[in-house]
Amino acid sequence: MAGIKEIRTKIRSVQNTREITKAMEMVAASKMRKAQDRMRAGRPYATKVREIAAHLMQAHPDYTHPYMEERESVKGVGVIVVTTDKGLCGGLNTNIMRLVVQRIKEFNDQNITVQATALGNKGLGTLTRIGTNVVSQETQLGDQPELDRLIGAIKAQVDDFVDGKIDAVYLATSRFVNTMTQESTFVRLLPLPSGLQDPWQTGDTVSAAQQESISSSYGWDYLYEPDAQSVIDDLLMRYLEGLVYQAVAENMASEQSARMVAMKAASDNAEKVIDELQLVYNKTRQAAITKEISEIVGGAAAV
């Protein structure tokens, strides 16, 4: 059994660790509120621009943008992976990277080449470790996403799609559901998907009203001013910017929520360890005192 001094040292060490995790929990809780407000503020815009893009896929404009053209065969894809720069946020990064690695394996099994863009240090490290071709990256994003930096990072994927080097672009991120739940999502960014699934909805299915707003039995025809090309070019650029920005905002809100929960669990576990060590300390101290008393009594009896 460990001595009294060793147990006291362990208790002091765990107490110091608990103070650190408690402080990190409070910092994460403060940042979490701001990140959630920023994420919720951006959801209506991201959802609406996605709806308009889906309507545009059902329309028949005179001008067809390259982002709207389905490729006959898919020989290469680009994957934009959004993760965190720091750890200590539970299984958030592990879950999204497990999904990404699974999809990359599926693409490789179909002889489809994969190139990746990493937004976040944790994703960059995993992609590099498994040997994925990383064409662009952006790390140290901070607590607030900056659109200029994000657009610069994904431009390599978009340019390769327009040039025909890849035939699809996918976006992988963690979708915020609530403080305790974050879901890993993997959605197609380019060419424009015609499906109904909206990654920013808080449920797994889309309601009938939302389906009607995205897809209907009648056609969508628009009047363009000044011309179809100018309007569609700007609209689809806003579509890309909106979804990528929202993906990073969702991931940041998920990160702070997951970190707060993880640090709270660590603080609670530290408290339990301290109680157990304190019990062992008391038993060891009591045994030492009893031994000393026995020695004193035995010595007195011998005299």
C-alpha cells in the first residue's frame, strides 16, 4: 500500500487537474453560447440559399452553370473536411473522421481518386496520416469563421471541378443538434444536389412543408435581370460561400458544446477520484497511528 505522503501527493495532483478542467469547462460554456448564436443566425440563410439552388435545378434557364452539370461518370472527387484545431472535445473529431475515412475507402473501392481540403488541424493530421492527397488546407480558424480564409481554401477544389479534374465535391462536418448531441454529416456540394435532405435541419427527415418549398409538381421559371448568367453566377457563388461558412459555424458550435460536456465529465471523475483517495488516505493514516500506539504499548509492557 502506498504511503501517506504518496497518497497526499496524488490527491493534490488530482485537485490541480480538477481546477484546470473546471476552468476549461467554464471557458467552453462561455464560448458555446456565442458559437450557438452565430450558428443559429446563419442557418436561415444557408437553408434558403440551398432551397433556391434546388429550385434552380428544376428550372430551365438559357444559361447552364458548370456547377449544375451532372457528370456522366465519376472518376475523381474532392472532399472538404471540417474539424477542430484543438482536442479535448470528446469524440467529435473521431466521429467525423471515421465517417470520412469510410467514404474515402468506398471511393477507392470504386477506383475513384480522392483529393481533400482540410479545414482544421485535427482533420489535416488524420488525412496526412492515411496518405490522402491534401490539395489545400486552412488551420487555426479561431473562435469565429472568416469567410475570406474559407473561400481561399476551397477554391482549389472548385477550380478542379470546373476544369474537369474531379467530378464531384463533398462536404463533411459535424452538425449541431443540441448541447449533448452532434451528428457527423457528409453531403454533396457540387454539382448541385437535387435531393431534399437539408443538413442544417435539426431532425433526420424533412417535413412536408419543407419538401413543398424545395420541390413541387410545377416548374420553377425565373425572370433574370440583367441576364441569366450574371444572376446565376452570383447566386451559386453565394450558395458555396453560405454552405461552407455554415458548416464551419456548425462545427465550432459542436466543438464548444462537446468540450464543455467533456470537461464537466472530467471534473466529476476527478471529484470521485479525490473521494476515493481521501478514503484510502484516512485508512492508511489510521493504520499508521494504530501501529505506533501498538509499538508504544508493547515497549512499555517490555519495560
